[in-house]
Amino acid sequence: MNKCQKGFTLIEVMIVVAILGILAGIAYPSYMESVRKSNRSDAKVTLNDIAQRLQRCYTAYSEYNNANCGVASDLDDEATITSQEGFYTISGNITATTFTLRAEPAGASQAKDKCEALILTHTGARDAAGASVDECW
């Protein structure tokens, strides 16, 4: 007598689990890289915001590091500013006629980012540490 069997065999279930494991192993690193890349926009927005505030300070006082400029004093004495979403810490070297801003990853979510730092200068020049400018900016 032949019985009609319903359901899956153990082998079929194991094959499906193995395939899902392989797909997850490939997809997860790509997903995390995509998340880190999108989190870089946090650094870009914050760097551009600080640069714009410093340019306004230069327009008003003819120097970037004037005491009346809040953002310049926020970055004095090796102090840092946390980016708006908290994924980066911003440090700066601000003189009367120049500034260089540097955003470095903060926290575990950005720790493995290939762009170790994003750099913006008073001339608008962009640079990156760890990867090319085109990849990071």
C-alpha cells in the first residue's frame, strides 16, 4: 500500500536552511555597508553646516576664530562636536584665515566604515582618510 505523504522531509528543510544561511551571509555585509554609507550623510551635513557658520563669522568679523563666533569657540582647545545624528565626532583646526574640519566615526555602527575620516577646508576642498574622496564624499 502506498500512503500519500504530506509535508517536507528533513533533507529538504536542511537544504532550505543552508540556502538561507548562504544568502544571509552575502546580504548582511552589503546591507551594513549601505547603512554606513548612508550614515556618512550625517557627517557631510554637519561639516557643511559648521563650514557655513564659520563663513558667516568670517563675513561678519573678517576672521574665522573670532570670540563672537560660537562655533569657533565650540571647537577650541581640541574640543569636539557630535554630529546631528551622533554617528560622527567633528574636530577642527580654526585660525583667523583658515579652517580644517574633520569628521571621524563615533560608536559601533560606523566603526568598520572604510572612510576613516571626512575632511573639509575653508576653500571647500574635500578629502578623506581610508578611502578615495569619490567613494567617501
